[in-house]
Amino acid sequence: YSLAEHLMTDSGGIVSSYARSIAMAMATIGALVIGILYLFYDDILKKHIDGYLTNVFRKCVYEVDAKAGCKVYKSDTPGFTGMMNEMKAMYKDHKGDQPFLTLGFTECMDLFFVKLGINPDYYAAFCYKFPKLAAWFNTISANISFSWVVGGAKLIRNNNNNNSSNAKGSNSNVLVIEKCHFRESIGEEGCIETCKIPVEEYFTHRMNAPIKVSPQPREQGLGCKFCYGQCSSKDLEW
């Protein structure tokens, strides 16, 4: 209940009566749903969800490229391997063109949200109104639903209440990807230009959901950190 009430604090730091009235229900239902998903995700849902999300995203890319009059990159290979074949071919042609890569990602993600039944404008308004809840929800959602592109990950919640850079204290949720499949496939420069920069730009500015992406130094491995919310430098260290 306390966590739910804390997360429902709006961007002005005010806990509304509405938030208090639904905090208990939110905490109970949220814990139940998340518990069930974590209990059965690996054994029952993962394969089907991963395949479905991969196919949906590939179709989004096809539609965005066709609408923009760009070359549509299509591979006959199914699943993640086929998607990465398309991504690598696209990146080979547009390497170094950051505005193109960032805009393409933004349009693909907006369409991806729509195809999943989420209005991106409404979601951006939600993230602006309830930043703490949004940071928590985005991290949980990514942990459950993004394994199709990044692989296994673990969630770390930080309470940096003594962070001197923020008088009110800061909170962050960090998703630690142990070995990013996307990064392994597309390479180091591709990781920065097609993932780190576009992801930070999209979620921070389009979705009002600040995020920092911190790839692990290559000599140490292929990990990555996605930090949602108010991140300290320590959150991003390896």
C-alpha cells in the first residue's frame, strides 16, 4: 500500500485523495498480476510472447519504411534472427545518420504502442502526471516483455534519498541486462546509434519517462543498464 501511494504521487509531489483511495486495490491487484506473470512467464508465456512481439515490431518497421518511401528491408528468416538481418542491412545503409535512425525508431515505437492497444499520447500524459509510477511500471514491463530483443535481465530498485544533487531525494529503477542479444548482433556502434540514443530520446522526450542507457564496457562483456526515473551516476556504473 505504501509503495502504491508513493508511486501515485503526481509530478507536483502531491498525493491526491484519488490516489489514496485506489492505492490498496492497486497494490493488491498489481502484486497478484505481477506474481502470476513471473511464476508462469518462463515456462508458458515467454516463447509465445517473444515471438508475437518480434513479429509485431517487424511489421511496424515495414509500415513506417513504406510510408516514408524508404527501402523496406525484409528477411525470409523468422523470429529474432530475421529481425536482426533486417536491422543490420538497414544500419549498413544509414550508419552515422543519427537523425534518420532516431526518427525511424520514434515512428516505429509509436506504431508499436498503437498495435498493442496503447495510445502513445495518452501514455505520455500518464508518464508526465505520475512519474514515479511510470518509472516503476516501465521497468517492470521491460523486464517482462523485452527479453525478445535484449535477453535475460534482472531488476534493481534504488532509493537514493541522500543524493546531494537532488534536494528531494531521487528514485530509480535499474534493469540490468546480463548479455544483450541485440548488442551482440549489431555491434558496438550499432548499439549506440540504433538503441542507446534513440531509446533515451524517445522515452525521455516523447514519453516523458526519463531513461538512461549504459552499455557495459566491451572488454567486460555485453551487458547493459536501463535506468528509469531519477538516475545517479552510481546507477550507471559498471
